[in-house]
Amino acid sequence: MIVLPHPATRRPFGDVPHDARPYAVRMRDGIRLATDVYVPKQGQRWPVLLSRLPYDKAGDECFMPLIARWFTERGYAVVVQDVRGKIRSDGDTEPFRHEITDGYDTVDWISRQPWCAGPVGMFGDSYFGWTQWAAASSGHPALAALAPRVISADFRDLTHRQGIFAMEVCSLWAFETWIDEALYDYDGQLDWSIRPLCDVVPTALGGRPRPAFLDDAAKDRLGTIAQIPVRGDLPALHLGGWWDMTRRGQINTWRQSAAARRAPQHLVMDATDHGWTPVRDQGEPFVDPMADEATMVSFLDTYLAPMAPFFDATLRERSWPDAAPVRWRIAHGPWEQSADWPPPRSRPAEWFLVGDSRGGALHTVADDAERPARWLHDPHNPVPGLAHAYHPLIKPSDESATAQRDDVLVFQTEPLREPMDLAGPADVTLWLGATGSSTYIMARLIDVAPDGTGMRILDGAASAAPPWPAAVTVDLGSTGYRLRPGHQLRLELSSSEFPRYPIHPGTDADPWYQWDVRPTEQHVILGGQRAARLRCFVAPGGGTAA
Amino acid sequence: MKGFRPEPARSAAPDKTPTSKRVYEQLRRAILHGEFQPGTSLGETQIGTMLGVSRTPVREAFAELLNQGILEEGARRQVVIANPTDGLLAEVVMMRDALEPVFASQAALSMDVSDVDQLRLIMIRARRAIRARDVNAYLDCDDDFHLHIPHAVGHHLAEDALRRLRGLTRLATREISWEDETLDRIAAEHEAIIEALADNDPQGAAAAMAAHLASSTPY
């Protein structure tokens, strides 16, 4: 492949459709934000749904015009707004900083419009889920319900994993979304062979314009502007997916909201990724919702349907008889309901990592003898991250491709005779050593099919520092996943996953701004008192539970 | 496939614009953005290949651009980018001076908040384009601004006439290197017109437009 020096291409904005009325809504500091209003064909006043996003309210990436029509047909007025500094809105291009006050001022403007019946709800994914938490924290009395999807109130859950920078996600996001000249959005590829890593995105942009946000995220300097305190005072529908990288934070946000006991909090977890793609059986083709109009119509029904009874209940005082605290989908299985997460019937199960430097097995009993499993971490030859940073389910990677590497330790169960349902969180606890003064450890939980292909179920990353060996728990987050008979559960350990995370340099150099590297020898303790172990929550009666 | 966006986004609603109209829009834009050298002759096959279409829609687009005076027939009947005479440009200025203050005063009578806000949104982008020194992006905003005034109140004949006149000025001014101060001054004049329209003040809007045309000839 020829790598172009400036591979960024400009992405055109969508035209505001004819059924939208555009406004330039004035914020308290005089900055005006581009805002489209869609109203139903019948009536004069309606409950209002608002979404505030950085991805073009009129474009086809988030298809807000289609979403607006779906809701107007159901009796809601819909307001969609480009956030400050993005697309058609004025102001500096800078995420997070103004979303609380801009959310308040926009809800305030809506509540003064003649077509507003009173209560305002908000909806949207990812950053436009986060803008809901920001608006909620502003305390505007007209804001009555939230439906944040694939996001937590603390944006650091997206930018970091146990302190390690989520480099690929943040780099792509900055490149495509937060460019300081603010005239265009960009598409294109990043060249991850560039060093130091901080130069990857600026190089793709040809040096000018520059990405905002990225250096602050890399150095974990976003601070409290990206973290919204959870109060739980508004009814909320927390919509997530088991393959969404923010799910761990989102479940935390739901738990904190529910613990406040101030308003109903519903958690809905589907077997989807950060987009909306569902997990599929092997060989089942990917269906692009945008392939044609009929596919899009049926996709919108699936995507938006969970919100309809929630908004009808919170904004129109209609009854919602089958409301449940937690609705969740077991991947390769049915939808279930439970009173809590993890479901009360789930129980923790433990597997010990048994073997040596070539890997080994996952056993329910540990070896008595303690022995190290060793590998070399070479910063010049990192373990490639196979899963897509945002959309791992569109073209799921075969995770067995890296299992043969000497620097990837693989432990797996025997083929299962009965189905096994993972239902709850999972983590890996281990004692880790390295010849450097700090190191990283990445863990991946994989479903190995009878044909040997591997499907990633969960993953995590953590850092460790002396005294060696150091105890580390790698949090893998939660899932609902059915392992079918004949399949094996596999755990992979490595010291890198690139470019998903920065490469640990093996030295004390800054992995973002510098490239001063040296290989290090790593080890993890197997067996004995400090035996490495995997813990998962398992629901009994996999495949037969009601 | 490693981007935030899963695939190059395609619209669920297919683009229903006829090919010839799309080719016309693309070609007009490329010419006015100075993407062809002055005096370039354009061939149907060459343009068709460039835009990935057959010769028929290109021929139809050429006919429309010839009609608008953006293209003209060269000495050996080939199609070249037009070079408007000073006399023609003076006529364009005369017509705009005569028409646009009237369009503005008529629009001021019936523009609502959203109509005026659309002008504000155009100027947000225009100000950004000045800062980024992106003159074509700025001049596109300038076109959008002037055309939106008759468009917003349903004066489509006025809008069409103005588009044709502005096409000729833009063609003649492709080579101008604009000073930031000039563009800032033009933007401030636009903002004065917006305020008069927002106040539903026909005299004020006509006066602001006339003052703008007098100060900013040919913009």
C-alpha cells in the first residue's frame, strides 16, 4: 500500500432537509448554535426530543433527519443541534467545555417556543449521549428524561482503560471530528508507522489544520470538564452494547444513578458494538442499514423502538407495563430481564492459568507449584490489535491470527460439552514482573469455535510498576455471552495491542511524545499462592434458563 | 475500514437529482473555483471521464453554462471558459444595484426568525473561511447569502436572475487576491443587512444593501 503524505480528505456536510426549520440559537455569551426543528404534521404543541451532536445534524452519518421523522410520526417535536464549534455552529472547536451551559441554554430556548408542550427529553449515542449528561447536570427544570446510548457520564471511560490511553479511538475521533479550522470534517487513514505517536494525526492532516483535544486526552489532562457527576435525579434509559468500548463506564453510570433512588433508571444491554451492529453467527453476512430504504426503515424501528415506551412514560405520562430495571441480550441467545446487574442468579467462576512460557490451559484447580511464564516485549514489533476500534462487529476479526506469536500467552479450556452463559463482569488477577521500571498488560477473552477461529468476547488493559512482581487486576468489563457446545474459552495475555493502545517503550520515555525504546523481558506467575486467575460470572442452566 | 465511520456513508434515500443537473452544478462550481486555467477548452469526453458520467449529461450541462455566459464557443467551435467583457460586467453591476435593494426591502416584509437565522448561519461559516484564508469557501458563502434573501420569501425568479448575474462577476474575479480586511468589511456589511431584515425594516434593508453594493463592487 502506498501511504500518502496527507491522506485526509474533506467530507461534505449534508444539506438541511426541507422538513426542518433551521435556527441560529443564541447562547448566553452571544455564540449562536445551528439548530433544526422538526414538528409533527398534526397539532400545535408537542413534547420535545433534543439531541446535541458534533457529527452534522443534517448529515447521513447519524441520519438525524430520518430519526426526527420517526419521532415526529409518533407525536414528538424533534430538535437537533450542531454543538459549539462544529459544522454550522459558531464558537471555538473544543469538546466538553461548553456543553453544560449550551445544553441549559438550548433547553431554555426550546421551553420558550410556542410549539413546546413542556417537558423535554434527550437522546443520542456516544458524544451526543454525553451531552445529555452535561445538560442534565445544568439542572434546567424543563429537562425531564434522558436516553444516553453507548456512553458514560465520565468521558474518561472512553479515553482511558485503567489509566492506559485508548490511543486509536481518540486519534480517529480527533482526526475526523475536532479539527481547529472548523470549516470541514475529514475522512482518511492514519499511518501508524509514524513515530513519535503524537505525530500520526498531524501528519495525516498535512501539519495544518491541527487536531484539538488529542494531546490533552493522551496526557490525561481533560480533567473534570469531561466528567459529569452522576446525580440520578432524572429518569434515564441507559442503552449499551456488550462490544461497546464504553460499556464498563456506562454500567457504572447506571449503577450510580440507580443507587441515588431519585428517579427510575433502566439499563438495556444489547449484543452490539459502539455503532449498532449486532453480533452474528459465523457466515451470517453484515447488513448495512444504509443499503436501501427498506433496510433503513426496519433498522430505525430496531434502533429507536426501546426509546418509544420510555419517552411515552416520562414525557406523556403513558403507562409502561413491561418496564424492567435491566433488559439484556445474551449473545447467541435470547433477551432476558433481571432486577440487577449482574443478574442475581449469576455466580462467579474461577479458572487458573496453568502451563508455562508457551501458554497452556484454563483449569478450575491451580497447580501447587509456582512457576513463571516469560515472554519478550519488543516495542519495534508490537502485537497488532485485530479488532476495529469502534465497530468490531462489522467485520469481526479472527483473533486466532495473533495466538501463535511468542509474545502472546494463550490459555484455554477444553471444548465445552454444555452451553455456558457468561452473565456479568469478568477480570484477570495476576502477579506481573518486567525488566523495565513499568509495563503494560493486555488481556483478551476469546470464544474459539470448533474450526479454530477466535471471536473476541471481552478485553482489558492495565499498567503495573515495581516492586516486582506486582499484583494487577485487569478489568474486562461485563458481557452476556453464550459459549456453545464444542467451543473453547480462551484467555490471551500480551504486553501490547497496537495501535489500540500506545506501545510501552520499555524505558522511562513518554510513549506519546517520544520514541526511545528498548525490549523488556516480562513474566507472569502461574500456580502456587500467587496463581494467575480468570474470574467470570456464569448464569446457571445456559441455554435452558427461562 | 479503520475509521470512526464504518463505511463511506451512503444515503438511504438515493440522490434523485438528474445527472445533467448534478454535472452542471459540479462543473459550474469547478469553473468558478478557478480549477481550470483561463481560456481552457473543455471537451465532453474529458469532462465526462473526470466526473464519471457519459457525454450526454455533459452536453446538456455545457448548453446550460453556455446559456448562462460561463462558457462560450471558441474560434473553432470548441467550448471554452468565458471571459466577460468590461461592458458586460458594468451591466451586471447596474442590474444588481437596481435589483438587490428591492429584493432586500421585499424580503424584510416577510422574513421570519428562521429565515434570518439562515443568513446568520451562512455568516458563521463565512467568518471561519476568512480566518482559514479559504477564499473559495468564503465566496460560496457570499453567493449563498445574496441568493438566500429572495429565496427565503419565495422569489425564485429573482433568485435565478441573481444567480446568473453573480456567476458572471465571480467568473471575472477569480484571479483577485482578496485582502482579509476587505473580506472582513464585506462580512460586516452583510451583518448590517441581517440586522435590518431581522427588524423587518424594508427601508433599512434596502439602504444597507445599496450601501453594501456601493462599497463592495463587485461584491
